[in-house]
Amino acid sequence: MPSCPECENELDIEVDEVEEGDVITCEECGSEFEVVGVEPLELAPVEDDLEEELYEEDEE
């Protein structure tokens, strides 16, 4: 079973049932990850669009 990249808690997902683009949420820490690869399983943090917009505004 895969583990959360943030808190290392086991993620309750079936690796053979996920597809690229699916979003997985860690039940322990609440972090969200997008499936970017399935063989092998690769997860990338989901970026919050609002947080990104606020960061861009602060730079200006």
C-alpha cells in the first residue's frame, strides 16, 4: 500500500484502480495529491489555485 509523501501514513487506495489525473486525499494530514503516473505510482501535490494567486499578487 502506498504512503503519503507528507506524513508517511498509509494511503487507503487500490493502486490498480487509480488513473492519471485522480486526486488522492490523505486521511491523516489532509494533503491532496494528483496521480501523475500509474506504473509505478507517482503522486504530485495538488496546488491550491487561490494560494497561487495570492502569492503572485504579493510579488507585484
